[in-house]
Amino acid sequence: MIIRRKPELTDNDVTDYNLYRQRRKFIQSGFALAAGAMLPLGFDSAVAAGVKFNDLKESPFSTDEELTSLEAITSYNNFYEFGLDKESPAKLSRDFKTRPWEISVNGECHSPMTIGIEDILSEFPMEERIYRLRCVEAWSMVIPWVGFPLAALLKKVEPTMDAKYVEFTTLVDPEQMPGQRRGLFGYVLDWPYREGLRLDEAMNPLTLLSTGLYGEQLPNQNGAPIRLVVPWKYGFKSIKSIVSITLKREQPLNTWQAQASNEYGFYANVNPEVDHPRWSQARERRVGEFLKRPTLPFNGYAEQVASLYNGMDPKKLY
Amino acid sequence: MVLPGTRIDLFGENRLRTLKTFLFIALCMPAATLVFDLVSGALIEPVEELTKTTGIWALRLLLVTLAITPIRKLTGWHKLIRFRRMLGVFSFTYMTLHFSIYLFLDRLLSGEEIFTDLTERPYIIAGFTCFMLCVPLALTSTDRMMRRLGGRHWQRLHRLVYPAAIAAALHFIWLVKADITEPIIYASILALLLGWRLRVFMIKSDRRSGTKRSNNGSGQGSTPVMGQSS
């Protein structure tokens, strides 16, 4: 007989989700009032999926910083498959089909597999992880992700001794993803979008495969149905809408490094002391705030991850 | 009804004044929209949006300003010249807003950051160059300064608008991350506008040297001639 212990009550249990969301609205309307404009706000429910997760575990890795609003998280996106400006992904990904969806996990492993998104959702216990996200463009957010450690998935396929790196690939589907179509001057990026991690980075408990945010399934513009979240690296490492995960012997070439290797590297660890060639990384603007704040080494996760890079030249970790 | 032989003056004095008022209001619209969006809280990233919008309008108006002379010559609507100063001054106004937002809101007046920008970052150097080249043009845009300088000097000084526009186009090309379609479109329009001037200039100098040597030079026919201002 299975005896299930009732989990301890948390704030999430006593605060209704809708109320939780209204709090954000309330703060915003307060701001608008203070700004002297009694105008209706332009935002409505920019939420896409709307499917709620129940029984989310909390995580000791979560920050208690103020969350970025759901409106900002779902309407200010870099997702070039759905257009180049920040507003495009929310608009152009509306009809993106995320069911059925399969992820192939393959390469240097003993039991490669293809797993459907529904199986992932039912098989892996989901947690809420409130992480800072720092974009290479010097803006940042605090996002309550829903997901599970990538390590849990990788352990299932049993990596071989030769597996040193992990490569991730986004879906290619120009029909659905207008940004992947040929433009006036060729392709914007060399599709499919690819990213990579060293195996120990991938196995780090901070590294998350995310299937949701703000307690609901991922909106399309945020990388539905499943994406990577690597909070100590610049946002472009956190690849969206993943269709394949490959264990590799050699370091994979990630899309942005292939595009401009003088500007984007493989490691892309957040580092206020290594500037991007075209702008300073010393400060960042938290979306929703007006002025910039200092950027922290490893985006504030040095305690958990700095040891991964012992003996490496920090200047090479961009 | 219009009697035969009556010329319809599209740009009569009164009508010109009305059109100028409309133009003034129209040119204020991008700024007004920004302020409205800012106050109503519709901007997710206000500083970024302010920077981008003021920058793109500065460039657009600079190109429109540079298009006045070619359009005049090609269509014969000479009174278009009456709108040029307003367009130019508005371009400079948006440029000034753009530069101030960068200085105060983006770089928070950090001398160190601005210094690095100005010494190591080509797109900033280009943008700053454009702005600096435009300052004397804005300062000499009044009737009084025009008179004080005299037409010829004024005109010579205002040729600085060409390098300024090239710097502005480079500023845009160098700052984008991946897709250069949009900046290339602007740069192509500029190339067209400057190319037209170059052609006119070459025909003119060709004709001048032609008449000096002999009379049967090239450059005949109905070619446009550079006016008193461009």
C-alpha cells in the first residue's frame, strides 16, 4: 500500500492562481496611475497555453526576487524562428502546433530513445524554478519556470564513456516558422538552431528542461513545448522547441558561434567583465525597470557552477 | 471649374502655410505616440523602444530631407524646398533625443562606458560622427545665420549632410545582430539619393571642362543641372 504524505502547504496553495496574476495587474495599474494616465492598459491575457500544472515542487534554487510580469515574459521574446523583433514571436507563433511532439535522444548512449511530450510531462516530476534570465543583449528577467533537471532525462539514455558534450536542435518547419524562410538576403541564421553544453554542464542540477512558466504550460513564443534553461549562461544558450538531444564526443558548433564567432562563443557564461564586442556586459536592464543594474558573474549562480570552470581562462568562457 | 489657361498653383502661399502646419503636426506624431505609450505603460522595454524609435525617425527624416532636391528637379515642384528646413530640423531633433537617451538612460552618463563606446565600437563612433556633423547644420539653420554666412558658404557647410547621412547608414548596419535587410534598404535609398547627385555633378563638370576645351563636348541634352542648393 502506498501512503502518500500530504505535502506541506505553501503560498501557492493558499493563493489562487488567478489572484496571483491579478497582483501583477494591480501593480501595473498602480504604476499607470502614478504616471498620471487613467487609461486602460494595452495588455490582455497574452497567455497562450493556459494548461495548468498541479502539485509543483518548489526548489531551493529559486530566487525570491520580484518576478517579471507574465505580460513581459510572453510579449518580449527573442525567437528568430518567429521573426526578428521582440513582438513578433507572440504574434507569429499563435498557431504553432506543439502536439504531437517527439524528442529524439540519441548519440553516445546505451539506450537511445524517442519520447513524446505527453510522456515527458507524465514521467518526470515537474518543479517550479524561479531563475534569473540574462540575455546577451543586456536585458534580464526573473521567470518562474516549470520543468525538470535535464540530468534526469540524460540518465535514462545512459551516456557512454565517450559522451563529452550534448547538442540540442530546434524544429525546422518554415511552413510554421516564418523566420526560417529565405529572405531578401538569404537566411537570417543557419537553420536549424543548434546549441550545446559540456556534459558536466548538462548534468548540473541547475540545468533545466522547461515545459512551462507561471504555473502553466509554455506559451509558444517561449519555446513550447519544451526548451532548455541554463541560468548562468546568456539566454541564447537556452534553446527553444527542442526536437533532438544528441550526446557527442566533440564540442558541437552552436548557431550563434557559427554566425559570428568573434561575438558569441560556446560557453557564453554571463560575465560582467567580458564585454560583447559591440556593447558592455557590465550592467543589465531588468525588464520592467527603467535603469540598469550591475550584472553578476555567472548571473549570480557562481556558487553552484564556478567550480565547473576551475583552471579555465575566464576570458575564454564567453 | 477651371478656365482654360489658368494655372492651378498647388503650392499657393496660403496653401503652403497650411501644408507646413500639417507637416509640423505629422512630424511630431512619432514623438507623441512614444510619450503616449510610455505614459500608458504599453512599452515593455521603454528605454530600448525610445532609442529605436527616435533613431529610425532621425534616419528616415534625414533621407526625406535629402530627397527634396532630386524630387524638385525631377518633377519641377520647386516649392518643395519650403519644407526642407523643417524636415532637416526635425531629423536633428530626433537625433538629439536619440543621443540623449543613449547618454542619460542607457549609459547613465558613465564616462568609462561612453569612452569605451567611442573608442572601440564602430557603430557608436558612426552614430556620434553623424550627430557631430549635424550640429553645425542645425545651428546655421535659421534665416539669420543663413544671411550671415552668405549663400555660398552656407551651402558649402551644409554639404556636411552627405557624410553625416553615410555615417548614419553605417551606424544602423553595424548595430544589427543578424538580419541586415532593413538597414540595407535604408542604405540603398541613400545610395540612390547620393548617386543622383554624383551623376548631376559629373555631367556638370564634364560640360564645364567640355566648353573650356571645345564646343562639341559630351553632356548635352536635357540633363538636370544642380541648383543653388542641394
